[in-house]
Amino acid sequence: MMRWNDGHDSAGRLGILVVGGLLLLVLLAGLAVLIWLLTRAGRPAAIGTTTPAGAIGAPGATGVSTPPAAGGPTPEEILDERLARGEIDLDTYRATREELGRRHAPPPAG
């Protein structure tokens, strides 16, 4: 009497499908992590901003402000962009804008 699949056990094929599926998931997860790392590493720090002292990956990691590059955005423009992106709230924006105004104001004549 002939049996379906010529009498061979199909459990081997099922095992191959399960292992193959798991390998595909691991490969896709690794690819996602690689893409995330590459896009994260490609974002330069904003010029003219400060970084916390000792921050990992911070240039110089000193917590001091870096001057804007020649022809680069001004601190005010960067602040405007951060507000537009929702990185800071309106109160922080106003306080920082006021501080920037004091820094760039000419010294009082005396």
C-alpha cells in the first residue's frame, strides 16, 4: 500500500522550516540594528550647543560651548530649529533666547 509522501517523515521538513524562519528573523533583526547604528552615527552634534561634561561620545566632553563654524548657523537659528522640532519647550526657548541676547549685547559704555 502506498502512503502519502512515500512513507517519509515530514518532521524533518518542519524542522528545516522552523530553523530557517528563526535564522531569517535573526538576520532581519541584525540588519535593523545595523541600519539604526549607521543612521545614529551619521548625525553630527549641533554646532553651537553645549554637551554635558563627560558625556560619552561628546567632542572634547568638557561641557563648554563650541563656537559656530564660519558660515554655519547662528546660536539663535539653532535655538529656533530646536523649538520647531519640539526638542525644547517655549519657556526654555525664551530663557535661552534672553541669555543669548545678553551674551551678544555690546558691553555697557563706561
